Amino acid sequence: MKPFDFQRPDDLGTAHDAARDGATFVGGGTNLIDLMKLEIMSPDTLVDISRLGLDAIQAHGHGLHIGASVTNSDLAADMRVRQDYPVLSRALLAGASGQLRNKATTGGNLLQRTRCPYFYDKDTACNKRSPGSGCAALGGELRNHAVLGTSEHCIALHPSDMAVALRMLDALVEIEDTEGDRREVALDDLYRLPGDRPDLETTLAPGDLITGVILPAPMVGRQLYRKVRDRASYAFALVSVAATLRMEDGKIAATALAFGGIGTRPWRDPEVETLLIGETPSTALFDKAGEVLMKGATLHEGLAFKETLTKRVLSATLKELTQ
């Protein structure tokens, strides 16, 4: 690991002063420190945000405001989250280990980097790590890679379980710039598709700090998070689905669906949701929804299984929610 300076400010103003000089914010550090050890990321200065008062979960209108420093463990255990947003609690508990959840923060979870092995191997080409160098994953060994939102420059998978649930819940991300001005952006607008610049993963400007996440009023209906992975714990999703669904008079009255394990960012397809609304649940309907979801998939060699798996996971999730 390369030497670096470390600061632990007590107020946002001091933190932003450091950010203007190019410092990198750190919360729990569960991903960043690993990347620094491998010298994939080598910030000159780390600014610890743990003393900035961003560790509260508070009522926000009819929803909740979740501070950026709230740990994944505390968020998953919060009674308001468990009662009104169970899909978020379940997604958090499905991710990583208990030890990591005790350290990982809400803001850091949103900004964790891909687990593509070629990104972590400095001896291979990676446009996300070194723009213009190429993508060793293309033509390489593929299993934990994306099939939606990819480009000829990158097929790296977005790793977060929490972000998938937040995408389904229509969460907003609260961001403060170096001048202290705050804005709110939809989660989908936080992440960029790789295009020809996979190294630009978010729409954050230099020095921007995620200060919190805002959840809207709870959705009416049943919620479910289903995750399929290679082993029962401490593994990233091959396919995951965050879903809510409400039935009226035997028909699907409302639904929201987001997917992990298949996209370069947490994936949501409004066409799939529109297809389901107003329809009577059936195997044929659920199969059609899977076809619509996967119609734009790019299935490189080694990833064809994700098409079948995704359709099956979606169908099983919808069947459970409509029974």
C-alpha cells in the first residue's frame, strides 16, 4: 500500500476543504482499503466521515432519511425498515458477512466497486481501472459478469444488494458538493452505464459527498428479496430480484421490480412492470415478463446460463408474491 495522509474532521466544512484538494472520503472502508492494498486505488489523502453526524435514521415526511454513515447492520435491524421496507432489510442481510455489515456504511455500499477479477488483476487490461487499455473479461472466463447495460468496453457487474432494493423502492440519494449545496438524485441517475468510459461509474462531481438516502412512503403490497448465488453466504448474486406487488380483485394492481447480478448498474425495466399491471397472474404471463426483461441481454460465452436463471428467478418471485 502506498503512503497516504489521514484526516478525521468533526464538521462538513472541514471535510469539504480537504475534498477540494482531491482527498477521498472513507466510511467503513470495507472495499476501499482492499483496493488500496492492491494499489488499484491510491488516494493521497483519506477523509474519515464518521464524525460528521451522518449516522442517524430519521423520519422524512412519510418516509425515512438514512444517513450515509449508518452501518448496514444498523439499517437492516431498524424496526421501521424491517416493518415498512422489509425488502431493504432482507437485501442487506443477504450481502456479505455479519462482520462486514457492522463496518460497511450506506454511502459506501452505494459506491463499492465491481468485483470483476480482471479489475482486481493489475496484470490484465481493464478499461475501468485504466481507460483505453482494453477489457480482458471479453473473451475471458465469465460467470459473475453483466448481461444488461454492457458495452464493447466493459461488462463488469454492479455488486451491491442494497442498491438493488433501493432502486426498487425509488430511493433518492442526497449529495452535498464542496460549497455545501445539497441536491437529491434518483438512484438510477447516480450510476452511469459503461459506454466508452467505464472508469466514470457515477455522476458525482469531484468532492461530492453522499450525505444520505431518502426513502419515499412505504409501498403498499408484499415485498420480497430473492438472491441466487454459488454458496449460501458471503457471495455475490448470480441473479437477484427485489420486488413488491399488490393484488386487487385477482389481478396485479401495482408492482415494482429491480434486479441484481445481471446489470452494470442496479437494473429496472419499466416495460416489464407495465406488462404485469392489470393482468391475472399465470405462468405464461411470468414467462413473458422474463422474455421482455432479457430481450436486450448480451450473452457472451459463459454467460448464457444467466438468461434462463433470471427468467426462473423472476417467475418464482412473482409466483410467491401472487399466491
